[in-house]
Amino acid sequence: MKIRVRFDSQVRRLAACKEVSLEVDEAATLEQIIQRVAFEGTEPLRAALLDNERRLRTSILVFLNNDLVTKDRPFVLHDGAELTLTTLISGG
Amino acid sequence: MLEKLERAVYEWQMWADGVGELGQQKLKAASVLISRIGGVGGTVAYQLAAAGVGKLVLAHAGNIKPSDLNRQLLMNHDGIGQSRVETAKARLLAFNPRLRLEVHDENVSEANAMGLVSQVDIVVDCAPLFAERFAMNRAIVQQGKPMVECAMYEYEGSLTTILPGTTACLACLSPSAPTAWRREFPVFGAVAGTVACLAAMEVIKLITGVGEPMAGKLLTMDLATMTFSHRKLHKNPNCDVCN
């Protein structure tokens, strides 16, 4: 199935694009998708998304159809799903 | 009780649905801490002073620089080199002499956050550094006080209202600062002001009980494209701060 991965805020600048479309398996995990996005993207994007052990950094917010993804809630993808990767901003 | 002059000043907003004299009395009785009074926080302070919030506590270290003057509306050209909080104090009191105002020529830190938060009913977080935001977050969670969390970058803004015990706290969303964040950021005053007015409205809603605050939701906006999104937030059951 096809999903859309959007980059917002600081992540968009590092990705140097607004979004990518991915063909993924229904059983794809969030970790698998993030790894793929990170390694198919720019070096700055990879550094922003993954720590030294290639785990998703805790400062990255992931939304599935505008609903925050958390570890204690099921991650279920559907065809046409929109995943957004972003961070908090702090300008005042 | 409102005085005769206060009734005259606030008459038009007391006509707003759900406000009335009781709502205005609530605003008068309320106290709000604003962390930093730059492009966002300064406009929050101005709007809350305009709305008749009784007491503001402002925290922001340092003196006015030329580069502040594209957005920090409480400052002025003649004040370059002078204290930000003292300049802001003069501007706010000229606008609303009834305002009770306490200013601190220091930024929020782990050392002073608990004391500053203890003086007020509501907090508005407008700091440019995540360390300040995290210090404030810990203090409001510990004291169970609501915090309007607002920020901007370039053409973007974000806003959420944290209700300790009910909604996700700041550390639930991001336990550490994003690696790419830098202290100096591109900013137009109009973007900072847009976010600030929305934040001030959140405070007014929390005080008066009007409408629905952005609790458990994140408003994001991109003013370059005028795209606004509501995103649903959730508490992190493993959060070190609020669990």
C-alpha cells in the first residue's frame, strides 16, 4: 500500500523536501519506515531522525493522520495514510 | 468588583458571549507569568494588559538590542541598551495603569522557575531555549498550574495548552531538545504576533471559562501558506516529569 510521509518544521528543512511517498507492506512497523526514510534521505535528515544507535530520536514527533504516535498505542497503517515527522519549535 | 472606569474600558469585550461582568472580574482577579517578553511574549503581555488581566509577572533578562526591534513591540528605539523589562513595564503601565506588574530582569531557569510559577495562576511559555521551557514545564507540573505553550520559527507557529494531570506535558512530547534547534532563528514580527494573540486568547479562555482551550491538541500553522492543522496529543506513560 502507499503512504505519504510529510516533513514539517525543522525536519522539512533538513530533508530538503516537503514529503515523500512510500510503498510499504501492511505489517510495516514505524521503526522500519523511519529507517527507510532516514537512509533514503539526506545526511542531515538522517542525523536529525536517528541517534548513534540508529534509533528514532526522542525529540522527533510522529503523527499518523494528525494523531500523535506513542509506544503504548497501536500503530496501524492504512492505504493513503499520512505520517508526519516534525519537532517542537522554540522561537519566542 | 469593577470600578466605573473599568466598566467603561472593558464594556465592549464584556458584550462577548460568556464574558459579562463576572468574566471581567475573573480577568481582574487573575495573575499570569510570561516567560520572556520578546516577539511572542511581549505581545501576549500587551494583549493580556489590554484585556484587563489583573497581575502580570514578566521574566526576561538583558537590555534592548537593535535586532529586537523588528518584533518586540513593548520595546522602543530610544530604549536600546536599556533594560527590556523596565522598558516593557513603562509601556504596559502607560497603556493600563491599573495593571499590577512584577518584572524580573532574569530568564527562567531551574533555580527560579518554582518560585516564579508559585506567584501566579497561569503560565505562558515564550522562551527561545528549550532548557527554559523544560524548567517551566517541571514547575507547572509540580504545582498543577496550566501553561500555554507557544512558539514560532520563521513562518511557522505552534500552540498547545498543558493542563497537568490531564494532558501531555512538554516532556511527554519531547523529553530533550531537538538536535537542530538554534538560539537565533528567522522571525517576522507578524508571525510572532499571530502566535502571541492566539496564546493570549488561550489565557483569556482559561480564566473566563469561555470556549475550549487547545488542551490535548497542538495547533500548528504555516503562515507562508496559511495552512493550519489541529493535531491530537497523548500523554507519554513513561514521562519522567508528569508520571
